[in-house]
Amino acid sequence: MRKEFSISNDKVIINFTAKYCSTFEALVESEGFIRVLQTYLKKSKRKVTLSWRYLRAELKTDDIYEIANILAKIFKYCTVMNVDEIVEANPSYKDLFSDKDKFIAFIEDLYLFWRRLERYTIIHSNKLQDGLSAVSFTQVNSSLSNLILKLYRKVEKNVLGYKPNVFRQIPVGGNASIIINKVLWPLPKGYEALEDIEFIDSILLESPFITYPKKNTRSGMFSEVTSNPIAHASLNKDHWFCYPAKVGELIAFIYFHRDFMQHGITLCNLFEMARLEEYRGKKPDLVYVFGAKDSEGDKKTVFYDDKDNDIMVGYVNHSEEIDYFGYMKKMTLTLHNLVMIKRGYLPIHGAMVNIELKDGKTANVVIMGDSGAGKSESLEAFRTLSEDYISNMTIIFDDMGTFKEVDGKIYGYGTEIGAFVRLDDLDQGYAFKEIDRSIFMNPDKINARLVMPVAPYKEIVKGYEVDLFLYANNYTEVKDGENSIEYFKNPKDAIKVFKSGARMAKGTTSEKGLVESFFANPFGPAQKQEETNILIERYFDAMFKGTVKVGQIKTCLALEGQEKDGPRNAAIELFDIIKNLK
């Protein structure tokens, strides 16, 4: 990004390398300040707000650009003079300040407009820092925030003539700050559109990070195409960023458009960011382009297996329909799973946890199921009961993992360091305990989500031998005297249940009612059913010949009134099983 400031799709991006304001004068005279004023006035004019009517009447013009320039001058005057001095120096402002309460109401409205924008700040680490001198990365954002706060308070004090008694120290700088780098990697033919797009090197989050994407569910399946969609893409390098991610054992280059900046930033809570030495000059395993503007009007969510270059490619075009983090996360995991299938490993859509009880017994438990089946909720039930039962609990994966067979034993590996969970399904209060490090999405809507780190990268790729492999059944009621957990007697019966992938949809996608998906995993296995069938037979045979107990756990998550008790009862029963494991 070369421009010092951009505002688009309710997102502000400030380039500290091009321009860094350290004084009131530099701030109010900056391009960014004028642009924010103009955008605010356009919105106010469209809504015919009280502030717009006041400004139009007192300044005797309805030209947005003229009003913005006048207001910028008035803000500058207000940093050094009170209202009486301003009017004495320029009598044309007398009408504007005739009702101070209306001017203060305008200031408050503008301040609220700024706070509601998503704000991102950028530093180019490989360029001469003309705008930013020797101030450290972690200080620059707080310095800007303090400057804006001081401007807001100074203006109000000089208009009202007195200081407020209560000061609220609200972060008003960037919601997130990033350092970006130019990184060279051997671009194959057909990937030229990605050239010169800069990589994110570091991220600083102002927690809690709350975003309001336009969608809160995902729909449809990712489909395969026979030609590389990137070869025909046209990407403006100043509008794009790349997040270098470690997805399990794979390196992924995730490119995203600035209009979806919040999803790109959220990746840091879900996938470990790769270090520069891990990817510079190297070919990635996965390449994902998210939010490309093309000639196709309809939503396009496709993948391509580039066999010649050994790269799995994902491509989603620019649309309001994909403004949901699920599209960012699930396509990345789909690409990972497709590579795993090619390598002879079995992708698992589920949750895996290493549990150590207080009596010293340990077990590695995997619960498999599609979205809303109760995987994360079961882990949450384990966590809430941890004080009574558990000495230690390590999450290996919370959504997608991989089984590998080694000498007849089955080992589980994770893909993510974080969890993308429904706010409604967490224990009340838990989300607030995690507020300091979580990213919240549409917290006021159905299917509200948060993304939080849950496990260190070294743990998810370590490999844990599987003891229990359970299918999450969220729709079958557990009657009195029945067990929440039951085992299968042979591979055939187990495969039938696991492959059907039945669940009662809970609103995490556009599906409703009792639905089925192949192997409960529409993210790779569903697209490669023939290859996955071979792996399923092989892995289930190995589990039944070995020591893995295979069954189903009835979470009752989709049954009204049992959303919390169902997973909790199943968790208690699971603890009893673990106690009796050899």
C-alpha cells in the first residue's frame, strides 16, 4: 500500500510509513482527517441527520467538500483558542458557535462515527520511513490513539470552556496494526498476479477486537475447477496483503483484499503465522486468493489442484456474500485436507483433546462431526468440569485434524492454534474471561462467533496416539437408563454412521433440519469421495485391529433445552470411561 490513507467498506487503513502524525496540526491537516470528515458528511447528508442540518444552516452551504475544509480549519483553531477568540478572529463563525450544545453534539457524533469504523495501521518494514521515524511498532498505535483522544478533549474543552470530570480512555487508534514486507518466492507461471503483494510480518491487536461482517453463515460447497483461476485474476497490489500461515505441517500463502481486512487479521488467532525464514524464497503448499474482483457477478468459491507445481489453489471472488470468516477458514482447511488425502492421510472434521485426570489416567479423545454437531461444545463441557475431574487438558484440534497410521497405530494431528466457536454455545461468562485475547464477530446476532487461541503450535503438530474415536450425534435423545456413549462392534457398522455424517443443523451454515454430509466433512473428503473411501476402509480396519475404541457420543446439542446439559452429561460419562482405560 503506497497511499497514506484509504477508507472503503467501513474500513480505514492508515499507512504510517507514508504519513505519521505526532501533532494536532499534522493530524487535522492530513489527507486522512479530511477524508473521514467527507465520508461522515456524506453519510449525514444521506440520512439528513440533526448534525447535517445544523452544519448546512450555520455554514450556509451544502457542499460537502467545502464544509469539510471549513471544519478542518475550525478544529485547528480549537486546539489553540477558545470559542470567543475564534469568533473574534473570524466573525463568519459566529453563527456556528451561537449554540455550543449543537456543535458539541456534532463533535460527539463525528467521534462516534470514527470509533465505529474498523481501523488498521500499517508499517512497511522494507522502506525508508519518511512518515515514521524511530518510534517502535508497539508504541506508534497507542501514540496515535492518545493524539486523537487529546484532540477530541481539547476541542470540547475550548468550546465548552471547562474540562469534563470523567475521562474514558477508549482506544481510538488502530484496532490492529501490521508490519508488512516484500517477500520473494519462486512464482510459477500463472501466478504473476501475486507478484509484489506484500506479506504480513507482525500483527498488534487492540483487544477486544470486535468486527461486524455482513454475513454470519456460510452456504454451499467448494467446487473443483480444471484451470488455475489465479492465471486470469487481476489484483491491485496496493489493495492486497498476504498472511503466511502454518496450517498443520503445511505452509499456506493466504492473500486477501483490503475490504476483508478483518478476516485477514483474524487469521492470527487461528493459524500460526510462519516465520520469514520458513517461507522466504520457498514455494508454499497452499495458495488462497480471497476477495478477487472479476467479471463474474455470482459468488465463486473454487479450488484447483496444480499438479505441475505441486500447489493446491483456492479462489473466492469479491462479494458481500463471502463477508464471513467461515469462507476464509474453511477453504484454507479444504486445501489442507486435499493435500492430506493425496499423501494418504485421513482428514477428520472434529475435535481432539488430550485429557489427564487427577488420578493420573490419560486418554486422547477424538469427537467427529460436521458443523453444529457438538465437537467444540463437548470440549467446552470438558473444560467446565475440569476442576472436579481433570488435572490437565491439551486441545490438539478444535475443528479439523488429520489421522496418520504408523506401524498399525493411529495418531492425530491438528491444523489450527485457535478455535472459531459459537458464542451461544459457550458457558455464560467464559467469553468475557477470554475477552482480552479474543476476536468477536457480530456479537449481537444469531451465530455470533469468537476466535481465540487454544493451543501452542508445537502441540498440534506433535502427534498423539488416538484412544477413543467418537461420532458426535447431536439429534438422538438419551432416555433414562441409556448411555450417552456406545461402541460399534465392527468396522462396517462404524463406517456406515461416520460416512453418513448425519446431524441436526444448528444455524452455523444455511442448512436446516436433519442433514447428511459425506464423512461429516464437506471440506475435502466430500470432493474426493473415491479416494477418501479407500482411506476410510484402511484406517477403520486399523483402528478395530488395534486398541482404538470406536463409538458415538450423543451430545443432544440440537435438542431443545439440552444444549448445555447434553454435552455435560456425555462428558461426565466419558470421564468414567477414561478412568477404566488401561
